[in-house]
Amino acid sequence: MLPLFRLLNTLAGPIGREKQEPDSICITHWRVWPNDVDAFGHMNNGRYQVIMDLGRIHFLRRCNLLRGVVRNRWAVPVGEVHMAYRKPLRPFERYALHTRILHWDARWFYFRQDFVRAADFSRPVATGHVKTLFVGRQGAVPTATVVRELAGRALAAPALTAEAGAFFRLAGAGVGDGASG
């Protein structure tokens, strides 16, 4: 399926259960289509990041933040992505993407997104760590503002895991100090 059709399905499709809390895992279900496959017969590494974008859009929608993003004309650019590929996804194979927020500081949100085979949810075939922020007309929107819109109340940031902190520190992200940029 072309990315545009997947985006439209993500935006217009059923949300599923009731509103999701920002600290929960959002699961989206997919299939590897022929246009996702590279010359080596498995899902192209670039397609993983397209699906991850759609997973974060679905996450925003499930948490009722997508309307706020559109209303405030916020953009949600990615600052960093770190991928680990363990096993290939083959044509027509079903898989799920598990998206969750790991942490946030004054400026950035840190996500973990796991690709798992539909037949075996126990082990991810690929994992992405993503650093992203919200940008409005005046520049970066403070995470406290976004979280209030997301959760309807102020929330404390979850503690950053050592695993994710290592990814972003290695890339010079300045995790936790809010000074990254």
C-alpha cells in the first residue's frame, strides 16, 4: 500500500478503544506490501521509518492530541532516529508496531517503536528510538505545554531508560538537560 493511502487510513480509520493515556503503548497493525520490498526481498529500511511516522501519528490521534496539533498548526519534526534491525520482514507478512513515549525533557520527546511479527509478539524484529519535538509559529513548543494538551493535565516525565539514554547521549542529544537543540 502506498504511504499516502496508509496515512489516509491512519487519519480516517477507526481509532479503536477509548482515549489512550500518553504513558501507554499504542499498537498499530500492518502488512508488508510489494512496494515496501527492496531488491533483497525484504522490507526496505527506509519504509520502517515511514511506518514509524504513521505510528506516531496514530499515537497522537489515540491520545486526542492530533486535533490540537492541527488547531495550533504545530509541526512534529524528527531530530534523531536510531534503528536496530534484527530480522527481516518478508513480503505479505503481517506485523505490528508498538509505539510509546519513553521520556521527555524541556524540549524533546523520546519514543521507542518496536516492530514485531504478528505471529510472535515476544521479540521485536526491529527497534527504533526517535527524538522529536513540536514546533509552532514561535518555534519549539515546550513539552509541558504539549503534555498538558496531550493528557489534559500536567504529568511528570517518565525516567529515561539507560538503553535509550545511551542512544541519544552517543549522538550528543544532551538528554535530560533541555539544552539540546
